[in-house]
Amino acid sequence: MSAILQLENISVVRGDRVILGPLDWQVMEGQRWVILGPNGAGKTTLLQVCSSLIHPSSGQIKILGQTLGKVDVFELRTRIGLTSSKLVEQLPDDELVMDVVLTAAYAMFGRWQEKYDLWDESRAMALLTALGVRELGNRVFGSLSDGEKKRVQIARSLMADPELLLLDEPASSLDLGGREDLLQRIENFASDPLAPATVIVTHLIEEIPVGTSHALLLREGKVLAQGVIDQVITNENLTNAYGLPIAVQSQNGRFFARAN
């Protein structure tokens, strides 16, 4: 089993403030990780580093066996599926949903003169179907709700058959029914032995899909705990992370938390 992500003593500094690190972390082939922590813990910053959108201020990171800083990031990014609030801002509001998904095959934002064949179109439609939004294919992206945009983003992130999938709060903006439906779809996708290694960022442990194997818990940019999920999501660790007594329960692979 090979390392998909390998971070060695990385830090991200803004001005005179260290917002992430120093941090060591490794994601292996086939693993399903969740990154947790309070607001400002550095979760999204870490995901941006892992997607090559930003470089660490110090330390070394290897993504899919390539050392960041010594590789063409534009080529590397075609091997990474990513959803994030910043990414959605780059998608044209007047683009058809079908084209939003299709253009990911060329790592583009907006359709130009590139050609797509029947296989591309069939894959894009299959992904929209798998995410429960097939009927939105001919809608304009800007007309969708936040929850619908989340699903389209995930379909787009899978279009190029990535080797690494990074999802930033995929279930946010969804109502209860929408959240549970999406988590079930992510669980079904992740259960495929050919699915890529996956890293999900969330604020809520209730939004962790069944089948997630490992967890990374951050506080103030540093690692509080990491490893097998049942050993990380504990009363003690969440109490330390959030600064108040937390009681955790698990049921059928899902987690729930409340103030104790």
C-alpha cells in the first residue's frame, strides 16, 4: 500500500502567525479520512495544501508520489478531485450544469473550443445521476441552490477519475433529508474498492459518512490526535479540541456529539 499524501513537518505562516503546523501526516491508498476541529483550526488550509492550491511555508509534502515544488501543479491537479467554497466561485454562473461537470475532464472552468465525445457526456450524466441531480443537467449552474451546487461540485470532482478526492464540507447547506441522502451516496461510492483515497473536512461529526476509516483532529493549527477513527473521536479528544465537556456516541458507523 503506497502513500497518497505524505506531509513532513509542514507549516503555513501568514505574516507573523503560524496558522497551520508543524504537522506530520500520511494518507495511504484506500483510506478514508475526515479532518475535524473547531473554527480556525486550520482544516481548510490543510486541504488547500493537499490539493496543491497553496504551498507550505516550510516542510515537505508529496502528493501522489510527487514533491510539491518540484512538479507541474497544473498536471498534478488533473489527478485530484476537489470541492470547496472557493472553487465554486470560479465556476461560471451562466454555464449549464452538464458543462460544469464536463469541463473538469480538462481541468477547465468554463467551456470553450474543446471537444467532448459520447463517453465524456455519458460519464458526466452518470455522475450527476449517482449524486441524485440528473434532472439538473440542462439547468444553469447559477440558478441552483447551495445544496444542489454541492452535489454538482462532487460530480465534477469525480469527472477525471481522480486518484485523490478532497471534499470540503460536502454536506453543509443541506437540510436533514438532503444530508442523509448525500452521506448515503458518498458511503456507496467509497465502498467501491476502486474508489480513490478520500479526505473530507467537516465541522460536525454527524456529517461523517459511514465507512470513514481514519480521523485527524486539529486545534489551533496543530494535531491533537490522528489515526483510526474510533481512537480519535472520543470524549477526551473532542473535549480537548472544543474546550468544553463533550460526550460522543456511535451507532452503526455514525457519530453523534453533545455537550456533557
